[in-house]
Amino acid sequence: MEKNRENSAPVATDNPPVWDEAAALEITGGNPELARELVQMLVQGFPQELCELRRGFETNDWPLLVETAHRLHGATSYCGVPVLDARVGALEESARTGDRKRIAASLARVEREMERLTRVVMPDG
């Protein structure tokens, strides 16, 4: 939600940013270097996190999936990545249900959002 500048009423945004730099700056007390470093560290950890998420899914190890998603959700909450944060939270909740179809859909959404964020934060590599 964003505030309408004329009357300060919240208005829905159809396309939240992949990386909300303003939110990241607020989280880091206005420190742009720290904001960028945090999101880069998050992205650099994606291969390992994704490996753990996939392993949990492929082996039906829902506690591993919940634990990994929970850890990742904690990290995303400090980086100004609202869509990924919501997707990881939904994955964590899905993993708690043990509903394999729902988990698969949630995991696919997390993977897509990780790819989008990687392209934004590290376009060259």
C-alpha cells in the first residue's frame, strides 16, 4: 500500500517493486551502502537457500522446508523486497500444511521472484 499524496489515504499498488529501495533505506536508517549490501548478500545466498528448499520439497521433508523458508523469510524482511518477502512467507505457511500441490505452487513463485530480484540487483552476473 502506498499513500495518495493529495489526501494521505492508502492506495493499492498493482506492481510493487522487486526491490523497494526506499523501504530498504528506511530499514537501514538511510544508509544506501548498507541497504545495497544487505540485498546483495540476500541474492548471493539464493543458490544455497534454493538448494535447501528444493531438497525439502523433493524429499517431502516439510520440517526442513519450513525451517529454510522461515530463515529466508527473516532475511527478506530486512532487505526491502516486499514481493519476495510475501512469497517466502506463503511458502512457509504452505510447508506447514504439508499440501504438496500448494507447496509446489508456492515454491515456483519464490523461485520466479528470486530470479527477478537477481536480475535487478546483479544485472551483470
